[in-house]
Amino acid sequence: MSSQKKSKSTKKKSSYRKYIAWFWGLFAAGILAVIFLFLLAGWGAFGEMPTFDQLENPETNLATEVFSSDGKTLGKYYNENRTPVKYEDLPENLINALVATEDERFYEHSGIDPRGTLRAVAYMAQKGGASTITQQLAKQLFTKVRSSNLAEAVIQKIKEWVISVRLERQYTKEEIITMYLNKYDFVYQAVGIRSASRIYFSKEPKDLKTEEAAVLVAMLKNPMLYNPRKEEFKQNSLDRRNVVLSQMEKNGFLTKSEEDSLQQLPLKIDYSPEGHDEGMATYFRAYLQGFLKDWIDKNPKPDGEEYNIYRDGLKVYTSIDSRMQKHAEDAVKMHMAHLQKEFNRQNEKNKTAPFRGVTTEEIDRIISRAMKNSGRWKEMKAKGFSEKEIKASFDKKREMRIFSWENETDIDTVMTPRDSIFYYKSFLNSGMMSMEPQTGEVKAWVGGINFKHFKYEHVKQARRQVGSTFKPFLYATAIDQLHLSPCYQLPNSPHTIPKGKHGVSEDWTPKNSGGKYGGMVTLKAALANSLNTISARLMDKTGPEPVIDLLKKLGVDTSEIEPVAAIALGSVDLSVFEMVSAYSTFANKGIYVKPVIVTRIEDKNGTILYQHVPESKDVMSEEAAYVTVKLMEGVTQYGSGQRLRTTWAVNAPHYKKAVTGYPYDFKNPIAGKTGTTQNQSDGWFMGMVPNLTTGVWVGGEERSVHFPSITYGQGATMALPIWGIYMKKLYADKELNVSKEDFERPEDLSIQVDCDGTNPSGEKNDTNDSNEEFPDELDF
């Protein structure tokens, strides 16, 4: 070979080596550059990175969960509806579906999947992305929304990779899966797998079937596009669910036959929203918020910060029994829906409906007050609108959803906001509370007919005139002071308390409703028939001050009760809460137990922060309490509560058909008292068995919203049926232990309580607290 050819060959080889050197140099530089980028990201050059402490304790908003006494979730308080679960509470089929669909090599990589990344780059993400479960968690926890800017998006991805590696070093694979599922937002206030499982399928995660788990895993790709609740996305959800099942078969978690059979199943969900306005015990949960706020104000964290019920994941254990609460809510709905129909019927010819006995000027004041208290008024005023403009907006028709008893669903309509005020004022409302006298535990709390539309609470917040349900306090005072027997007789004739005595400003001679007088009557008969003449005589004997003193000992706020004789007829305003706790003392042998709604509070780690300590005190002798109970038994034996023991409802076919449980026909001992206030504005029934006291109030939001006559407007018609339906349901529920026994008789009883005959007065008694007959038929 010539020297010239050798020189060319040598130069060519030298050139190749030069290119190869450049190639490996550039390759090495690229690798070093990538490593340097990762180091820069790790050092925080591209923005703040989570610290070791943040990785150890990633910031999350955890919902505070409210539990019933029987271990059921009543509701939650949250910014994000997230209640974490432990890995052992996740079903195997859910974990398998997640890994098979989202990250097949999850257990093999250390946060970054090289094969997945190369595939994503090679096919421009057309054959699947490269994000591992760990990377998705890193994004959820620390990097949030992906930037639309390419350079920023690349930097974000690099940060995710770095965080993913750190997470893998910090946590086990099981912990990463748990964190990811606890953090993911499945929309519709379903943040985390537990909320999603409860909201979409009404069950705990551990109870999910394979096809249900697949639906939730399918949503991880896009929770709205593959949402099983939305009609337009149901097919997407079904198709994606079947893809998840195929992935499970591909990865050996299902057999081919299992895959085929599961894919044939229709898409089924059991949607149960967990919004603040929805679910069970809504009024109770709203009141509980105030209780927790007061507790938080007085009990800071060890570091001095305040607890936050919307993000600290507290666990609040209450006295409410979910079964009794459901029975109570059902009883209120069943009765009120049909009572409202009758109320509407009687208002058809009422020119001032829904108001009665008021002038046009008074109605205008009511509506004006409602307008100024509305959210619309406050919102427009905050935006700078004039009062004239705000008022004008109430007369413009607009689309709205309004409450309706029809099918118990909201209805769409068009009306003016002013007309909507009239519409909502026309509804009768209710308050109901049930409590164990011996423990003080509140077992059921229904503050109204619908929390979404009627926020005002009628157990603790509202105070209404109590009518004749006040009389047992007067009788108990007389028994305690004077040692009177239920068989003690007084003349049923008008009695006058003269001017200047017992706070009377002029001679006071109360009349019996119905104007019936004559003869001698026992105290038992007098209470059963709510005879005002006897109440006046007893008040004249005791004076109002001792009655008020007794009320105060029974837990009643007496600061605004004037010591006047008229309180004997129930002219005072009290809450259902106060009435139930006070009546419970009679059933608890004269011992007052302060009502309890929260038994304990724990932090997210299970540390007890609050433990209830019972509070009780002796208020009256066991004998006086028992005698008062025996007096009130007469009310249900032959007085205004007698219908609880009869089959009267057989003459009310429409009502009987609509409300399961009629007739009541109770045989067990029941002590109670009905109450009806002036113009039938308020109807009450207080009922007791040995281990349960329940109070019910029914009336309009405005006192001018009421029935035109006592026939339907009395407590025995408005409120007593709710108690009856509720108790029928409790007795039918075999899991509950509601007493049917006699009230326990004191061993040293010295007062005669058993009067001769079923009617101690010796004459036929009327069966309501107005001396007016019940309707023969409730035309609902």
C-alpha cells in the first residue's frame, strides 16, 4: 500500500475516533446535565422543595368525623371531605385494580419507572404515560397543577421525579398506596377512598366488590369524565371500568372467566352525598358545630394553636343513636307531610294565607323583616345596591328550586323572591328531642323538617310558648310543698286571684276551655283535662316563685320568666331541649341529669382530648317525682293523650293509609302531657316511658301561621302523632331496648296514687286539652 493511501486511512480512523469521542462526550455531558438538573431541583434551584419534615408529615386537610353512639358516621365537617383509612382497611381487589391499571411495575421501581418513561418518550405518550403511583402522589402533595408552559412543565416533572425518589426512601409501598388513595379527589365532595366509597356506594372501602373497586380506580384517570353518577358519563365509566378489569386479568389478579362475568355486570351505584345540608341529623350537626367551637375556644393545642374542625381530623363521639335518629326523622316526615296537606287545604279560602288574625300592615312587616334577613338582601347590600334596588329585585321572577313534600324532592319553578317568602312561611315546622333520663344522653334530635331550606333550629335555638305542658311543673311544686295526692279533690269552679297577689295586675279568673265547670275533680283528672280552674287554685296555694325555683333546678333558663300567676297556664317560652331535660327528672326519680350530646373527642391519632363527666343533682324527692309521673299517666289513660291507647285512626282512612303505624294502641304505661297555645300557634306533646323522654313541638315559623280551629290546631293532633309514630318504630326495632315496664314505685311511698276507677273524677272526661271533640276523619 502506498504511503498516500495509508495516510488517508489513518486520517479516516482518526476522524471516526473523534466523532465517537464527541458522541460519548455529549452523552456523558447529557447524563451529567440531567444529574445536575436533578441536583439543582433537589437543592431548590427551581423552586421550594418539601423538607424532610414535610415528607414525614405531608400537609392534608382531614375532615372531622361525627359518630353515633352505635358506631355509625352521622356526618363530617370539612374543607375537603377526607377521612383517612389504614392500609389494612383497603380491600385486596382495590389494591390489585390500582396497581394493574396505574403502575404495573409499582413493586419493582424506586419511584420512577424507566421502561414506562422510555415508552412515553418513544411514543409521545400515545401508549400510556410514565407517571408512577408515587409520582402521582408527589404531584398531589407538592407540585399541584401542571403548567401549560413547556419549560415550566419539564421542571415540574423533574421535581416530581426527585420527590418520588424521596418518598420511596421515606415510606413503604403500602404507605404510598394508602396516602395516594386517601388524597385523591373523586369529586362530589368525595376526597379520599373512604369518602368515595361511602358517597358512591354507601359502604366502607373494605366492603367494596371487585366491580365497584374497578369503578373507583377507573375514575383516577379523570374523575369527572369517568364519573358514574353523571348520566352523560356513565358509558365512559362503564367502558373504563371494563378496561380496569382487563388490566387485572392481564396481571394475573383475575381469571379470564372472572373478567368476562364481571364485565357483563351493569354499572350500579348507591349515591349518598355527604354535604353539610345532607345526610342524617343535619340540625344536630349544625348545633354540634357551636358546641365544638366553644370547646375549642377553651381547649387549645399543646403548642397554643387552636384546633380546626375542618382540617384536623378530629373524631367526635356523640350520644345520638343512629337507629333512633332515623326513626325520629321518619316520624317527623311522615306526620308533617300529611299535616301540611290539611293545613294547605284549610288555607285555600284564607285571603291572608298563610297568616291569620293579622292586618295587612302586620303582614308587610313580616315580609319586610324576612327580606332584610335573607341572603339576597345582605349580598346585594354588601355590593353597594340601594335599598330601593334591593326591594325591586324581590319582585322579579327567576328560576329557583324550592322545597316540596311531594315525593320529598325539590322542585324547579319560576317565582319572585317575595313570593318564595310567602311560600316558605306557609310551612308548619317541628322540633323533636329524645333523651335517656338516667344518663342524660340525647338519643335523637330533629330540629326541623328540612335543613337545606329551613335553617332555623327548633330544639335548642327556638323558644316557644309551652301551653299546658307547663302544668306538670306547677303540680309537682304543689305535691312537693303540700304532699298532695293525685286523688286529692278540688272544686271545678272559677277561682279568682285578686289584684296585687302573685304578681297579678288586676283580678285574674282563668276560664276552662270549652266553659265546662261543676263538681269536685281529682288532681289526676284536672291535669288529664287541663282544667285551668284547678291550675289557678294550685298557683294560689304555691305562688309562682317556688315553681320558677323548681324550673331553675330542672335546667331551665328562668332569667326572663316573670313571677306572675299566669305562668300556671304555660305563658312562658321554653325550648324543646329544656322541656325534655326537665321532664326527664320526673322519670329519673327526682334526679336532674344534665343533657349530654358529646361523650368524647379524639384527635386524628386517637388521643382523647375530651371525656364527658356526668352532672346530676337531686331536685325533688323520689316520692314527689313518682306522684307527678302517676298524674301524667292519667293524661294518656283518659285525657288529651288517650288516643295513644285507642284505635281512633280507623275512622281516618286517608291518614291511616298514608302513615304506617296507626292506630297506636299502646298498652304499656305512658306518662305525658299535651299543650296548645293561644290561637293554636304552638302544639306540644311530652311523653315518657321509664327509660326515654321525648318532646315534640309543631307550629309555624310565625305565630300568625296556624290552624283556624282547635280541632286540628291542638297539640294532640299536631304533635302527639309524631311521638306515637316514633315510639311504634322504636318498639318494632328489636335491637333497641325501650322500656314497656311500669315506672318504678318508691318503697316508702306514703302518698295515695291509685284512685278508684279508671276516671278519678267520677265522670266522663273529654279526650283533648280543649274540651273539643277530635275530628272523625283527617281528610288528608
